Amino acid sequence: MTGSVENVAAAQPDMMTPSVPRRSWAVPALTLAAAAVAVVFGLFVTNTFVITLAGYTCAFALFALSLNLMLGGLGEVPLGQCVFFGLGAYSVGIGMVKFGLPYEVTILVGMLLSTAAAAAIGWMTLRLTGAYFSIVSWGLSGVMMVAALNLTHLTEGPLGIFGFPPIKFGPLLMTEPRSYFWVCAAVLIAMVLLLHAVRSSQFGAAIESVRQNRHLAQSIGVDVFRQRLKAFMLSAPIAALGGALCVPYTQIVTPEIFSVANTVDALLAVLIGGTGLLVGPIIGAVIFSILPYYLDLDPNVRVLVFSLLIVVIMIFAPGGLHRIIASLASRLKGGRRANSSR
């Protein structure tokens, strides 16, 4: 029996990655480049609305990253990921307006609550896979929306929570556009580096083995359910962090934040940017939120444009835009090699 398992592992070397984590310097290098771009952007862009929108894009990208942990990491579509996004936003709203807590404390509370909620939800739902898991998570988002509508003593019902006191992150006032952008960009960069470290760890390799073939992963000793639960619990506080950082931009928290439409927006960003690339969701978030502003698209036209873009990408580049770029780069290298050999 041992010999057969070893033979299977030898035939599938990727499945043995839990013991041999893969490391790459590409993501840290790209992250440093992104940090430099963020510094230049924050220093020289004078349009305050664009700067504020860029900060919101960073917060939304955190939500997309959390979703990609499940979609790109496990191959699951968590339509209820908006539950954790909403918990982060409502923690800020309730904590600051109802209890007078500092903004930083409410962020931590939201992340802790979302982690605990993910543990409970995951324990009940992660034994399901595919469409079954997606449908159940979708139903949970509806439950949270109904709860937010009816717990008026906490959530103010359909009117939502507004009238925030000054929102500060340390000494920085989050309603000041440049400060808001700096904080959101710094948090996003730190999260990308953290997720890169996770992907390069044994846990990341175990998740990759589960995504490729969970039955084979289980046969070589990977606890599939435990790894899926850990990934789910990791994605939840990241989504909550994104929700909390969106509050200074929206200045209101309503039950609609638990709508599946928010998850679909993040899902589109992930699909556009690419699930196989760690920074793919960030690319998608930038395209999804900032590009329409510069193109001055009508909301209805925007839906049409992005719907067509998704169709084209899914047909010609299922891995996202980065697959198209990688394919073009590969062809250019091949052409150069062919010319040099002549």
C-alpha cells in the first residue's frame, strides 16, 4: 500500500508540494513596484475624487482577494462572501456610532467576528462542494440581510447607520482623501505580501493540492476538510477588513451591503484579473472601479461593457487578462529566439 501511494505521488509531483513549498520573488518585486506607483500617485495626483476613488478601489480589492482565496485556492464560488464584508462594515458602524469605539478597534472586532462566523459557517457548509456550497452560502447572505433589516436597535433597519464621528486611523483622518488612500494602499500591499507568504507555505501548498485533486490529496495524508476550513477562515477577516475600509468612503452602512450583488462585483473583478495570479483581483478591481470613471460610462452601458468583457475573457482567456499578457509575452520571446537563430 505504501508503494502504491509513493507511485501516485511520483506521478503527481504537484500533490507533494505540502512538504516542499514553492517560493517566488515575482510577487514581492511587483508589490514593491506597486508601492512605488502608489507613492507617486498619492503625491502628484491632485484630483481629490480620483484619490478617494483609488482608496476605495484598494478596499474593494481586499474583498476581491478574499474571494479569490476560495475561488482560486479551492475552486469554490462563495456567493455569501458578502456576509463577512458586511460584518466588517457593520462592526465599524455599530462600534463607532452606538458604542463610541475608535475606528481601529472596530476594525479588529469586525475581523474577529468574521473569523468566528467563518468557523461556524464553514463547519456546517464546507462538507458541500460546487453548486451546493455556493447556493447555501447565497442563502446565508439573505439571512444576514433580513437580520440587518429587523435588528433596528443595532442596525437602524433599512435606513442604515450614518452620522459617523470623525473616522481616524491613528493620527490620520480617513475623510481626508490623501490619508484615506495612503491607509488603504498600505493595508492592501501588506495583505498581498501576507498572502504571498501563505501561498509559499506548507498550508498554501496543501490548499493547492486540494484544489487540483482533493481525493488524491486525501490519499497522501492531507486533511481536506481542515484545509478548506482554514482557507475559509483566512478569507473572512480579509473581506471584513475590506468592508471596514469602505465605510469612510460610503459614510453609511445599510442592509444592502449583505447583497449577493456585492459578491458578484468582486467575482467579476477576480475573473477579469485572473484567479491564478495573486494580484489578479487587484487588476480586476482597478479596471472595474476606476476605468468607468475615466471612460465616463453610463451605468447601463457599464454593465453591458463589463458583461461583454467577461464573455470574451471566459472564451479566449479563462485564466483572466494576465493569461493574455503571458501568452503575448511568450509569443514575443519565441519570435525573438526564432529571429536570433536565423
